[in-house]
Amino acid sequence: MAETQGEMSPVEKNVARQIEYYFGDHNLPRDKFLKEQLQLDDGWVLLETMLKFNRLKCITTDPNVIVSALQKSKTGLLEVSDDKTKVRRAAEKPLPELNDEYKDAVKHKSVYIKGFPLETTLDDVLEWMNGKGPVENIQMRKTLQRQFKGSVFVCFETEESSKSFLERSDVKSFKDNEMIVLSREDYHAKKSDERKQHKAESKAKARQDKEEKQKNVEEKEMGLLLDEQTGSLLKFSGELEQVSREDFHALFSGHGKIKWVDFARGAKEGTLLFDGNAKEAFDKAKEANGGTLQVKDHDVAWEVLEGDVEKDMLKKIIETQQEMHSRNKSKGGRGRGGGRGRGGRRGGRGGRDDRSQYQGRKTKFDSDDEDAPQPSPKKRPLEGKVDSSAAKVVKTEDCSPAAKVVKTENGS
């Protein structure tokens, strides 16, 4: 059928659509090159220049086809010069102001579509969108490597057009691919929820990994401690109602250094942890006491622990001390021996009474709080006479905290 003056050929439709996109509300404000050309000649751009645009050049290289297409277009967006060598945006179609109101309007008339095969082209999307509403812009979403992600943002000419598109039943598939179609608002809300969930999952995983790593470190340290302390445990049992931990320090003084006493006053058994070989310390103390080792004239049964029994007891003692240090640390490092234990004295079930003259060397574990407060040194008396009439001078150390300097990165 012969074409009338008002009809457009398929090529002319593609030409009009492409060149009107270049000068459209969506592209022109972002097209630096084209905006520079508009400044040269009162908004006019040579058709020769327009034919250097790749997509237009792929459709036609004939300026006459462009002129014919624009003359037949019903949008009225562009006008052709009298000599038919230039084109510009019509004065009655000014660009909208890029304010928040305009951006909000664009958001409300845009939709998100996902499910296109990665080899899909813009022409494929345009063909699929044909007849589904007046489209202002199609954004092919791409990766940092400029590869198509399989999703697009489509901006319609009106909000009503976008709502009608979302209600269509023929937009749920593309070449047998199931499509996801959402309003742009719903898409951003969905992505926000996904980011929050991902962040929460990442935090949980990081916390789990940290705990697992800490557990492995603690198990390794525990194993090293157990290996180091092998042969250092001496168990005792008997009628020990009037016996205290200090009595054991006195009994083994000069024969072996006790690091830890696992005993509560009134109990009938307990365990000593030596800084060295328990059997050697026991033999020396026994020999020094005439071959019989009693505690405050009470018969006591002694046993050097070995094997699994020894490991279990060592682990228990180590964990008890670590727990005490952690508890003291959480309280700000206060207290010298923790809360009251079964023995009724401060210091817990294990440990030593700090008032004892037999206080041995403190057992040092990797988890000890090295920042625990140390006892204040004894005050030395002033030598010579003090003149009571003299002004009192108080010598102090500068304990005021240094001014806090906040180091920031540029832009934070």
C-alpha cells in the first residue's frame, strides 16, 4: 500500500524515536556533548553532527530520512530549520527543572523489570515494549564491567502509563523467561530490606566466625597449659575441718612452690597445683617431716594425679582462674580475689588468702588481666622533724586525662 504524507515507515519511526530520545527530558540534561552543541547556534544542531551518534547512524545515514521522520512526528518535540540542515528542541517544549519534584515524578512513572537473557539488546527490549505504553527512556542496567545484568528501568511518559503497565498480564514473560515486574518504589524498598538482611547476616556470621576462632585459640592455649602443668597436681583428703589454705603453704614451704590451692574450708578433700613436679615436692616435705606428712596433726591421704584425672582437674583449675579474672575485669578490676567462695572467705573456692605470709607466686595464665590494679606501695615516713606551722605541701602526679583528639578521615 502506498504511503500517504502523514504515514511513517518503520525506519522513520525508529529515527524519530531515537533522535527525540537524544533531545528528550531524560537524556538531554545528562548529555554533555549535546548540551555543548546547543550553545553554539541558538539551540540548533547540524544533522551532520547528529549522524555521528552511533545508534542513529546504525538506523540511517541519510539526512533526508531524518527530516521526513521529524516532519511526520506528532510529538512536536523537535523542529527542522528552513534549509533542512539543522534540528533543535521546540521553544514551546522547554526542559523541566531538575528539582526534587521532577525526580519524584520520574520515580513514580518508572518500573523495574528483571528476567531478560544477558544477550538481550536494547532493540529487543524496545520491540517487547512496543504497544505496552508510551516510553520515555529505557535504562539497561549493567555491571562495572559494562555487562548487561538482565534487568532494566523503564520510564514512561506518565504515571498512569506505568500503573497500566504493571497491571498487564502480558509482561510476566519474555521469550519463555519468567519476569519480575515492580514499581521503582517497590524495587527500592525490596533492595533496602535485602541490604538490611544481608548486613544482619554478615554481622551474625562475623560474630560466629570470631567466636569460633576465639574458641579454637582458647582450646589451643588450654592444650598448651595442660601440657606445661603435667605432673604438678597433688590431691589430698581427710578430716580437714580446721585446716585452711595457709596450712598447705606452710607445710610445703621450702619444698615446693604452690601456685594454686583448690580447697574450701570445711571440705574433706582438695588439690594443690605446684610450680614444678608435685611428687618431688611431696617427697621432700614427707622426708622433712619424718616420713609422715600430716596437716595440723591430722592424717591426710596424698595422691599425685595422672592421666585423664589430672587433665580434667587441671582444666577445671585453669577455667576457674580465668573465670575469676574475667569477673574481676567486668567489675572494673576491683577486688583481689573475687567474691566469697564455699570456704566463707574472700577469694573464692580456689586461690590464696592475700593476708597469708605464705603467699606464693601468682599463677600466670594467658587470660590474666595484666591491667589489674596493683597494691599501692607503703608510705615512707618523713625523716626529721615536721614544722607544724609550715604550709602543708601536697605532692601529686598529673593524673588528669590528656585532651581527647579525634582523628577523622577527609569527608567523615
